[in-house]
Amino acid sequence: MRQQAKAQQRMVLLVLIANPLEPIQHRHQALHRQTAIMSGLLVAAITVLRAIMKVCLQHRAKSGLWTIRRFGVQDSAAWDESIPTYGYEEKSICNVCGSDITGNKVTHGKAHMVAGEGSGHHTEMVQVVTGSQIVHHDATGHYETVESGGHWE
């Protein structure tokens, strides 16, 4: 009897030496199968509960004891947005003080010369607002459901 037990222990030891992860792999596969079965049962239970709830809600609505109303709620009103449009204009810039002297070049230059500062100007293309574009945004909202009256039978 003892010799048989020792022989079996040697066999188990040889199997473990040949593949030490085999018992862990078997346990992992069994655990994976159990998890798959449990998740399948959970999905089935949820499906059944949804079907029961749907039947109950239909019964409550048909019985006249319970009133279900659905109405819209406005989250934000409609509004218009003004978006500026841009273009480029030619501007005359004073070389001495950096001011915009468009249309006043001669008078401005004389004022600098009288003050003994010298004069001169150059031209730059400057981005300016030329108009605006109106963009309309619709009102936004959602629906709410209110149940009132009745009782569970």
C-alpha cells in the first residue's frame, strides 16, 4: 500500500516537473468557464426583468389608474450670433511716431518737421473688420416623462 502511494506521488511529481503550470492552467480555464456562465445568466436575468417591467408599465397605462405624460422642456432659447468678417486695408504709418496718418500725411509730416524731428511714412496692409455674418442657433431641449395617479395593484 505504501509503495503504491509513493509511486503515485512520484507520478504527480514527474507531471509537475514536466509542466509545472498545468494545474494552474486547469484552474484558470475552469474559472473562465464559470465567469462566462455567470455573465450569461446575468444577461438573461436582465432581459427577463426588462420584459416584466415593460408589461407592468403597459398594464398601468391601460388600466386608467396611472397617467403617463411626456412633454418638452427648453434648455436654452434660440439665439443669433454675430461673427465678424475681416478684410485688409492699406494704412499709412508715420516713421517717427508710429501713428496711423492715412489721409493726413502732409499735415502730420509738417508737424514733425516744425518740431525738428524729421518726417516720413510707409504703407502697411492691416486686417480690419469689414462687416459681420449672423448665425442663427435653434433652441435646445429635451423630453421628460411624468407619471401621476394610480397605485400598484
